[in-house]
Amino acid sequence: GADIVTHSTTKYMDGHAMAVGGAIVDSGNFDWTAHADRFPGLTTPDESYHGITYTEKFGKMAYITKATAQLMRDLGSIQSPQNAFLLNVGLETLHLRVARHCQNALAVANFLNSHPKVAWVRYCGLPGDKYHAMAQKYLPDGSCGVLSFGGKGARADAARYARRRCAYLCAPSGKPYPSSTFRRATRRSRCCPRLDSSVGRYRRPRRHYRRPQPSARQTLVFIYIKNCTADGR
């Protein structure tokens, strides 16, 4: 397996698009001293930190200690208390959300796989996919909520489909982003009214505050299967 794994907590872990962040998971199993010439920052004295050598001082904790000490000190790479709280809120429902993402993606993949206008579908959860066996071995409880597919026809046909289905193309994976973070492509002048109404775009009244409607990516978690299969015909 991997010795070091990095995560973007902004995606599935957060789940509410409220905090940007990342995480490093270090197994401590990589032998830095065996490749000392390639990692002098860990295997030679660090004059900016009292002249210590991380591999000698911290052993298996060498990498993560250096990352924590130097990145926080020099770059300020640390979450604020508020962001840490928001991330923890998202983590409490991670096991529920990811399971639904996987179910939704598999349902859409099966639908697309049998659609006469679709040339190919790439999703490791499909039995016919070339990575299906590996997915069953390493990801038995589900892979992810992302898939790709290609339609039959010319480039003009793909462009026509994108214009008609821009609400779905602009809001992948059911990620709930507020409308203010949407790309320019989701503005009223470049997308359909259906998307404009679903992303929760609103104007604050002069006297009274009106709660915004659910964003497109948040709504997508609930309507994606129905619309992609029913409207996709």
C-alpha cells in the first residue's frame, strides 16, 4: 500500500463546501535513511530547528513531524478552530453520504451502459469495466461517485447534449456549493433557466432576508438519478 496519503478535505470529507483544507496520513513505514541522498531535508541536520536530524530524532515520525513543525511555522498550514469544527461536522455524515454517492453513480452508470446513444462508460463498479475486479478487491463497499462516458456521434452532438444537460455537467458528484462559488459557466447568460433556479441564486430583499434555495450540487444528490435517467432518454 501507499506509505503516505494526502486528502483534500474540501471534497467528500467536508460535504458542505464551507471549509477548504487538506490532510496528510503518514504510515511511518517508509525508510528515509535508505534514500538519504534524495531526502536531505529529513536525513541531514536542520539548522532552522536547533540542528536536529529528523530521522534520528523522531524515527518513524520523521516526515510528519517535519511537515507539522516547518509547514505550520513557515507557511501557517494549520486549520482555524472554526474550519476544524466544520470539517468534523462533515465527517460525522461521511459514511452515509459516500455510500449514497456510490449507489447513485452505479445506477447512472448502469443506465448509461444500456443507452443506445452512449458509446462507452468508465466506472469501476460496472461488472464489465476493466478495473472491476480490482474495485471488488480493494473497494468492496463502493468506489466513488464519479464516472465518465462518451456518446455516439460527432463533436456537434456532444456540444448539443452539453447545452441541454448543462445543469448536470456544471454540478458533478452532488457536492453542495453555494451559487457564489459556481464557475462563470453557470451564470444565467450561459446556462439554462432550470439550472439558474436550482443553484439557489437569489437577491436579498431590502427589508427582509429570504433563505436561499438548495444549491444545484446539493439538489443533485436527490434529483440526479431521476433526471439523468428520465430526461436523458
